[in-house]
Amino acid sequence: MHTADAQPATILVVDDTVENLQLLASLLGGQGYDVRPVTNGRLALQAVERDPPDLVLLDINMPAMDGYDVCARLKQTDAGRDVPVIFLTAMTDTAAKLKAFKAGGVDYITKPFQIDEVLARVATHIALRRAQRNLAEEHARLLVVEDLREKLFHMVVHDMRSPLMVLAMNLEFLRQEIDGIASEQAKTDLRTSIRAAEGLGGMANELLDISRLEEGQMPLKRARVDLVGIARDVVTRLGGLDRSVVVDIDATGEVMCECDADIVRRVIENLLSNAITHSPTGGRVCVALTETAQGHRVAVHDEGPGVPDEAKQRIFEKFGTAESRQERTRQSVGLGLAFCKLAVQAHNGTIGVDAGTPRGSVFWFELP
Amino acid sequence: MTASPPPPIVFIVDDDANMRDTVSRMVRQLGIDVEVFATADAFLAHQRPDRPQCLVLDVMLQGSTGFDVVAALAEAKIEIPTIFMTGSGTIPMSVRAMKSGAVEFLTKPFDSAALRGAIDSALELARAQRERRAELESLEALLGTLTPRELEVLTLVVAGRLNKQIAHELGVVEQTVKVHRARVMEKLGAASVTDLVRLTERVTALKS
């Protein structure tokens, strides 16, 4: 046998000359192939339709329907599209050979046959075909697995939401109950637990929002809002997180934009908290808002280590920052920027990162 | 319209015991009475009190969905403003919820403020529906005091017919019509034909 497959490879041999058919049948049959001889193109097409072989050996010079024609028709059928065809020809000129390839053949064998050459070419193309089919099957199987994985991911995130809410709310109830009676240590412990629960909730929201955005399932509540006002709120909330970093806003007047205020706020929150996290002690972070020809631009400048060129694309992909975060402990699984990108795209905007001058980086987005 | 309504009550249907405990506690913290149910059937079988009420319903229930419950309520002609809770606020789901007549759609996790907002608008709607029903009931009771013949006269008067025409249509003398008409005005407390028209139009509007 020539392949590892349990079933012998099947070869359809098409030739109007019975002697040729007999020769090839005994030759290939002797090598363990399952040979199916037919004497014309019509029968060949029927045979492939009924049960596609692993390979077709096709004579070119036949009455009624020549080999080129048979091959071209075969390639238009679902059953025959992927079956390799080797032409059998007495013609040796280049034009005829080219025509054979053009008709969809993978190879040709010239008559009179050199036995070893026939066997070598047949074996090669059958092995190739089988490898191709295995790859296609493997690919299809992987797609199914990937689909399952995606569904499982959704289910897990979905099912996490009730317990997360129960956890967060009951910690809050507990906080109200023990207020005034518990020790300072107990209160601190509880506050830490509440923050962790909020962090978990935030992650679950991020994951779910990303899948909703990916599927175009995120309902956008568009309204005319002032981006400067939103940015100021975010700066007020996050500016005090790290007292060693100075955060300010660079804007004149209002920047009115038609968008989902809540989602845009979260994009700015993400960019700003990243900027603060990556700032050196005494660093300065600036949120600049401007009207541009493209629309409304929000840019967050930091003085951090900057983003290497090769990472500038990947950084906005899902889990794109996961591999690059080592020592910094952050409540993120590398989804923040993926969320930002999808959220901005949902608004038909663009997002990117440039090198800062003289140092750091500028994460920016523009909304129409 | 009526005396101040009895205190409201919120019903919660969720198959997750932890969620039932948590959401019911959140509602109680808002100072509102609450009753919980683990299944849609238990809620549907429950004898509901005569109080302004709303339903907080999990979309994903064991063996059925919140949409099924809403459909069953509509089928039984039970009018109760409904708030959905869900783990995934996708567009098709929120559209479906709103089409089914939901007042609000809460995506878990939600906080007390979001729950309060939803319950406030649901109960406001419940009170409005309640007032409508009460008004309709009292007007129908009033119309119920009319005899079949008086009702016929009322219908024709409201349709703009003159006494003479009504007498002809009913095959009675005009004087009889006048007597019926006076009694209709008196029973319904109407001072004019305009009052009669207003009253019947109101009944039609309340029924729609």
C-alpha cells in the first residue's frame, strides 16, 4: 500500500483504448489500488458523481468528449472539484501540456507509459490528496471546537453574572449591617472584599461587552454629549488614584459629539487608567480633546515607557496585552484596549497609538 | 380619583435562590413589600392581592422563559407591569423584551438605583392601570343601572338622533322617548347631551 489509510486508494481510469485500460488496471491493481476503468467521458463524470475516487487518470484523445472537456466539467461539480486529475497523453508539446493544466489537471503522463513514472506520479498525487483531505477535515473539526469554545465562554460569562451580583450586593448589605459595630479591621477586610467583587464584576462586564460588540449586538444609546464634560468626570474619578502622577485636561470649550456617553466614558476610563498605571513617578498625563477634520478627537498622552512598534497593532486585539504583562499587577485580562477598539469601531470611529514626543505614548480615538 | 391606593407589592420570579434572596432584600430596602417565587407556575397560581404591583422576572427560568410567563399573563388578561432581569443584554433580547411589553430590562449585575428606577416606573404604570380599571368599573356600574330600552335611547341620542327619529326607530311615541331620555340623564348625572357623549367616549377610550 502507498498510504497509511486503511482503505485502498481508488483510481478512476478513463481511456477509450481498451488495451490501455487493461494495462493500467493490472499495473495499478497489482500495487493494491482499487482501479475503476471506464471508456468515455460521460461514464467518467457519472462515476465521480456516484463515488468520488482519490485520483483520475484521464486520456486526452477520446471521441465525443475529449479529456480537457471532461476535466473542465468535473471541476465544476461538487463531487469532482477536489479530485486530482492526471492527464494521459501521447502529445509532448508544451502547448498541450499547458492546456492540460489550464483545464484543471495536476499532472500529466506521456504515452507510451514508463511504468515506474506512472506509479511514482500516482503515489505522489494520492498522498497529496489524502494530506489535503486530512487537513480540511482537521480544519473543519477545529472550527467546531472553536465554535464550542466560544459558546462555552459565553455561557461561563453569562452564568457568572448572577453569583457576582449576589456576592457584590450581599457584601454591601453586610457593610450596612456591621457599620458602627464591627472592628476597624473587619471593615477594612470587607472593603477589600467589596473592591475585589467589583473588580470581578467589571471583568465579567468587559468580557460580555466585547462579545456583544464583536457580534454587533451591543445596543448603543446615542445622544449628543460633551466629550470634555465626560473627560472631566473621568479625570476627577481616576486622577486621584495615583498621587504621584499629575493628570490634566487640554481642551477649550465643548466638544459635542453624537455617541453613547456611557460607552465613550468607559473608553476614556480605560485609556486614562492605562496611562496612569504606566506613568513613572512624577509623570504627567494629559487628556487632549479637539475637533478635527475627521471629527472629534480624544488623545491621552503619557510619559510611560511607550509601546514598541511591533506591538502597536496587537495591543488592541483581544488578550493582545496578556502576553506582555509580567510584573505589573492589574485588574485586567488584556481586554481593556480590545473593548476600546470595538467600542470606537461600533461608533464608526478609529483608534490608534502613536509615539509621544519627546517620550511616552499617545493613545487616541476619533469619533465622527 | 379614588382614596389613596393600598401600598404596592413587588413579585419576583427567579429560579436562583441566591438571586431571589438578594433582589428581594434590595426591594425591601427600598421600603416596598415583596413576594418571591421559584417558578413561573407558582407565581401564576398565586392569588394576587388587590394592590398596585409589578413583576420582576428572570428571562432564563428552569423549563421556560420570562417571555412565556408574560405571554401566559397576557393570555389570562392579567395586567401587570413587568421588569426583566438578564445576564446578557443583547439587541434581539432587549427588542423581544420590549415588544413583549416589558417596562424595563435590567442587565445583571445591576444596583439598587437601577432597580429602584425600574420599579418606580413599573409601579407608576401599575397605579395608572389601576385607576383606569377603577374608573372603567365605576362607569360601567353606572351604565348598568340603565334598562335595556334606556340604553338603546342613550346609544341613539349619542349618535346624534332627534327625539322624533328615535321614536320612529323604536316604534314608540315621542313623549315616551322624552321620558326615557330624562331618566337616562338623571341616572348618569348628565346635564346635557354633550355630557352623555363625553361619558360614552370615555368608556370606549378606557376599554381600548
